[in-house]
Amino acid sequence: MAQPATAQRRPDPLEQARDSQKESAKATDPAGQGADAPIIPDSQFEQALPAIDPALNQPLAPIESIDLMPVTQPATPAGAQPAQQPAAAPAAVDPALAEPLPPLAGFDVEPPAAATGKEASDAPPELRYSVKVEGLEAVGLEHPFRALSSLDKGDGKGANGAVISARAREDEGLALRMLRAEGYYDGVVSSLVEPVQNQPGRVTATISASPGSRYTLGAIVIEGPETVPPGLVRSALALRTGDPIVASAIEAAEGGVALQLPQQGYPFVKVGERDIELDDATHLGAYTLPVDPGPRSSFGTYSTTGKLAFNAAHVGVLARFKPGELYDDRRVNDLREALVATGLFDSVAVEPRRTGQLAPDGTEVVDLLVTQNAGKPRRLAATAGYSTGQGLRLDASWTHRNLFGAEGSLAFSGTAGTQEQGAAATFRRANAGRRDKTVLLSVTANRQNFDAYKALTLGINGRISLDSTPIWQKRWTWAYGFELLGSREDTFQAATGKRAYQNYGIAGINGQVGFDSTNSLLDPTKGFRAMVRISPETSQTEGSNYRYIRAQMDGSTYYPVTDSLVMAGRIRVASIAGAPRDAIAPSRRLYAGGGGSVRGFGYQQLGPRDSNNDPVGGRSLVEGAIEARYRFGNFGIVPFFDVGQAYASTQPKFTDLRYGAGIGARYYTNFGPVRFDVATPLGRRKGESKVAIYISIGQAF
């Protein structure tokens, strides 16, 4: 019967070391004196030491006396006295070492030709190569790979094979990273550089990829406190089980959480570091994302710091939310844009601050800290334009944008043109107690010299309005105001058939209402606009007093035919009722023609005329236009067709309509398009221009 094997204990290395030390001690201590006994006496140890040469304690000789040349001594027999050697002669010193160094400016810094290789005739020729990519096209990665490829960037040329191989290895790593970024974590990539047969100096670089299976998301777990209402984080995370594990999609989804939760009452959300556990058997990835939403918050008060342009109370005027409303980061961004739009800051920032105070609804009150850096309040500005009929026009202004505080500005402006000159002083308070509400008071002096009339006018006018802005484009806008004018104008006298100057005193009030459903204030591409304006006026002249009402209606519409083509159209109807035409000052009558009216005709050139064929204006007006706005990049082409006429009657007759057609160019900027239009009148009559040119900023309508 077989006996079981006996287990043997493996010696401990530490015990073996101790046993070895004991055996060594026995060999050196046969008498057994113990470990503390000395191995040899101290006296015996000192006698065994060699004697020290006394010369070693002598001071060293000066360096100048040392002979640096080696001297070979013959071997001395044992017991014999060494032979005496004659003293060596001093070593000769090269005289060149004592000469001064040449000046640095004359030193030749060019390396020898052999070092630069300029004269080398055996330099290897540059290699040419082609690139093959295998396995990436099937997963849609070949095109983005080639856009980043080091081999492709080398334009098929390399100094030698080592350079091309290095590029291939870089592309190998690039392809592998791109595969993993798209969820192909089992992908394998290799590179090979080999010569092309029968073509010396040419090689082929091949990048071969085997993507393998694509991993998809399995379980998706959100870790952290729950929100109110529940599930806000999960709904904001745009990931679903079964989606490919694509790095860009996952990063975008996590960015969506950080973006959307502050819009839903959680300004202090913190998105942690994701964890994806891959299973190479099922090719699934278990996704876990820790998210701390922070406290659910509501708006509180405002505070300001820094170099102030205005106080916290005016900040509250610009805000489109009230204290106690649920926090929404979009409204905070709107406030920030409104602060920038005031033009009073070099920089401005708005950030939420926790207070720790609870509102009645259980949310934490969050205050907004506005950090201001006020800029220079004074501004100089100038604009220029040209149109046939009006000629050249230059406008310049000086403005102190915050002279009276809280956006109370004072501006002085002047106009210099071939047919109009003037000056004005204007007080304007923007955001006057309400966002985009404007109060304006202006004093003007103008001189006008048009074919229709000549006028010297002094005026004062005021206006209160709710305006639409690019930041907050409103559906409904309104305005109302007053106007007081004193004007001396030449007018056609029907009785004499000549023109003569008359003095007019005009007072009126005005009001308007507008509706806007377009998608852009400066360059609309869809929607429509409508505006109605009514202005009752009274006119005093030559002892007579007349009362009349000026009314005008405008409408425009925009329709996108394609992404680059927009059809636009407009119509205008206006009327003056209550007084004869000749009792109305020429500057208050209605005219047609010009860049903002019927292009192809001069400014105010359409409508009734006197016996000298000069325009005299009318009491009714009708205009229309249609444009095809084609845009490519920052440029555009706009063919257009205009129609219109002014009439002496109070109601437009829609007869004798005049037409103009032309084409325009647009250059689109961040403040609106620059417009250049060329038009010609259709059915041109005697005295009318063949071509009219208009240059300005903004679309025609």
C-alpha cells in the first residue's frame, strides 16, 4: 500500500542566514571566547599598518614649478639607491596663447561646409509615398481620419524611411483613438511601410484597422439627490440604452444637464465624473453619472460692485423677472445682454449667490451680483449715405450716454448734405422705469433745399415709446408724442403761378401702434409687420388756421423660399384729411420717389407738379415693392420691383402708377446689411434720370 508523501518544510531564508553567521563565528573563535572577544589585539593591528610618508604633510609646491611633462623612470632593483635625474627644463609655452582674442564682430560663425552638408554629394534622395487606409471606411471614419492624418499632411514626401514610419505610427495611434471615441473599444490598428516594386524611391504606407464590435450603452444610472419635480436630470441627459458609446454624444449629453438644470431652478448643479464599465462578452457599457443638483432656487435681490455705471435699482429695471420667481438661467443671460446693450460698460458680469434663506415655497433665495466695469461715457459717431435726388448726406454726433445717470444721455448732432443741413440737441432716457421704454426730448434746426420746397425750420418735439430691440424683439410696440414747429417755406401759389415764401406755425400730437411677427429686427426672413400712425395737427399761416389729420399704414411680409432665398414685399397707404393741399405746409405733404419709396426715381419726384414741372406734393399716397433676397455667405443679390404714386386728393386713386426696377448688392455685417441699389424707372419720362443709385445701411424694408 502506498504511503502518503510526507510534507517537508521549506527552510526559512532568514534562519539560513543566521546559521551561516554562527558557523563563521566558530571558525574565527576556536577558543570559544564569545562574540564580545576581539578577533586580534589593538596593538597587533597598529603594528601591521604601513608607515606614512612624512612628505605627505609638507605644503604643496606652486603650480608654476610643476612639470606637466611625464617622465619615465627606469625600474630600480630591490635594495639599490635610485639614480639622480637632472632637473627638467621648463616646458615651452605657445606664444599664441598670450596673444589677445580677435574681436567678436570678426569671428566667423558659419560652420564648415562639411557640417552643413552643402557640399555633400552622397545625400539620400527624398522618398515619395502613397497612403492606403483599410477598415475605416466601413465605420464612416476614413474621411475624418484623413483630415487629421500626419501622412496625408506630409503631401506624399518624406526625407527618409524613418520619417515616414514615424508618421505612420502617429496615424496608427490616431486611428485607434478615433475608433474608441466611436465605441469600437476592441479595435486593432497596425501600420506598414513597404517599398513599391520596380519603383525606386517610392513606398506605400498602409494603415489597417479592424474595428471589431461596437459597444452600446446598457444600464444608465444617475447618482445623487432627486430634483423637484423628479427626473429632471434623467430627462436632460439625452442618452438611451442601446445608443452607441460615442464620446462626443456622451459629453454633449452631460453638457445638456449642466445647461438645462439652471434653466429649471438649479443654478448650482455639479456634474461629476462619469464611469462606464465595459463588458467584453456582451459589448455593453454600464453608465453611471453622479449629479449634485444643489438647492432648488428662486430669484432674490440685486447687488452691484466694481466701477459703477448705475445702481442696483436700475439693474432691476432691466430684468425680465421678479423676486420670488423660479430661477431660470436664460433670464439671467438676457439681463446680461441688456446690460451690455446699454453701451455703458467695458465689461459686466452677472452671477448667482447663495443666501441660505428659504422662500415660502421652500426654494432657496438666490441674489444676483452684478460686477460692473463702466466704460467711457462719451462717444463720437458718424454715418454717410448717398441717393439720387438727395445727394450726399453726412451725419455726425457727440453723445454723453450717462450724463444724467441711469442712462440719461445728452447728444448734439449735425447734418451736412448737398440738399439738407441741420443741428439738434437731444435728451434721451433709455429704460425709463421699464425695460425698452424711452423718453426723448429734442430741439432741432434744419435747412432743406429740395425740388419740392425750400424750408428753414425750428422745432421741438417729445416722444415716449416702447421699442423693439434685437435682444428683445416685441410683438407689440407703441409710441406717442408731440411736435411744435416754426417754418418758413416757399410754396407754389396757384393764383399767381409762382412760388413765394410763407411762414407756418404747426402743432400736433401723434401716436402709433406696431405689430411684428418676424424672426429678426434687422434682417427678417419670415413673418410680417404692420404699423398704423395717426397725427392730428393744426397749422397757422397768414392769419388762417387749419386742422387736419395725417394717417399712414405700413405692412410688410417675408417668406423663405429656400435657406438662401427670401421673398419680401411691402405696401404703404397714407392720407391727409381736413384741409386743402395749399393750406398745408409743403414739408408736411406727401411725396413718393426715392430709396425708401419708389426706387428708380429721385427723392420726392413722384406726385402732382406745378406749371414749372416741380413737385408740389399731395394729400394721399400709395406704394408697394417686392424683392427676391438671395444670400451666399456674407454677400447677397437682390433684384426688386417698386410701384407708387402720390395724389392731390385725400384718397389714393391707384391711377398713373409709376414703376421702377433694379438690382442691389448686400454685404451682411453683425449690425445689419450694407445696401447698394441701382434702379431705373420703367416708362421713363422727360426729365427723369435713367439710373438712380442708393447706398445705406439696412434692408430697404
